[in-house]
Amino acid sequence: MSVFEQIKQSRSSDDVAHQIEALVLEGVLRSGDQLPPERDLSIDMGVSRPVLRDAIELLESRKILQRRQGDGTFVCDIIGQVFSDPIASLLPLHRKATIDYLEYRREIEGIAASFAAERATSFDKDMLEKCVARMRLAHESENFKEEALADVEFHSLIGEMAHNLVLLHTLRSCYKLLSEGVFQNRSKLYEKAGGRQHLFEQHMAIADAVFAGNSELAAKAARDHMTYVMEKSTELENEVERERISSLRFRQRS
């Protein structure tokens, strides 16, 4: 079933562009998603192909869409504009930035989880249920890579379920830093003894509260999760620093 709707009024290229922009803004179309072939899309939206082409050209000029010769039309990577490339490259180099990043996420994810519990639709819950099943399977099979990917998807879904555009895109910019490995401690938490189990249980607590529609419990579960991540990240950093100092002592005295 198509996510695009018939345009019933002027059927201008501006109307077509506006609908596609709204789908991107609402998170229906994500970065990297491919649009249907031109013929199918023009039928779905009830417009002529010349009108559709004009709309795509307009969205290309706005850097929302990108046409790739021989491959089709794709949604551009528009996530992450909250953090410019120079800032993103500096964040992992400064300990305070890491702590501030996690502190910010703790508060904003509490809000997102609370909204998600209040506003989640049956479609939202179905998608979250599938993500939880994916996470559980990866956890039980000890597939760290898959579990880490499901972790990012889980938090992204909670952001979508909050049904707040500013929250959605702000959180996505944060998760992009995770998916690109800007903050490495996240992966190390999974490797730490008991870390994977704690993180899994925390994710399940958030999901259960959202499914139950308990906004207060969902917010608390999300904040508790991020508090755990903050505390364990600090412990890991301290361990790495102690290891570095002791290795220098060893080298000097040898």
C-alpha cells in the first residue's frame, strides 16, 4: 500500500513537493528511502509525469531528494544537521562533551518515552513489537552487531511514537552519532560483564511501559536507562585512563 495520496485540488508541482516534504518531516520517509518509479508515483498521487518531474527537481534543489542515474530517486541524508561535521568530530575528543551528550539524551528521551506512552497508535505499537522481537532474538543468539542495530532502531521508534516533529529530528541527530560510531563507549557497554543483560532489561522496561500507556513509568524507565549508560560510560573511561597511565609507568620503568 502506497504512503502517497491523491492530490485533489490544483495538482501543481508545489502541491506534490509539499506532500513529499511532509512525509519526510513526519519521519514516514527516512534518509536513503527510494521513491517509487515515476510512472507508479504519478498514478499514486494523481498527477501528470511532467508535474511530478518538476516537483522532484524542486525538491532536488532543496536537497530533500537526489536522483541517481539508473537507480532512481532517493531521500537525501538530511539527518544530523543539529551537529555540524566539525562539532561531531570534536565531541568524542572531549570527555565533558560525552557526558553532556548522555545527560541531554537522558532528559529528552524521558520526554519522548512519556509522549510515546500517551500517543502511540496501534501501528506504532506493532512496529515497536517487531523491533522488540528483533532485539530479543539478537540478545538470545548473542549477536552483538544485530543487537546494537536494534538498539538504535528501538530508540528511533520511541522518538517517532512521541509524534512531535522537533523531538523526532533532534533525537535522530543524536542517534546518527551512535550509528556512525562517534561515541564508542556504547559498544563497549555490551562487552562489559552483565552489560548486555542490563541494557536488554532496560529496553524491555521502556517498551512494557509504552505498551501499557503508562507515561510516568515510561519516562522513568527511559531516564533510568540513560543514567545507567552515563554511569557505566564514566566507569569505562576511568578504566581506560588507568590502563593508559599504568602502561606508561610500566614502559618507563622497563
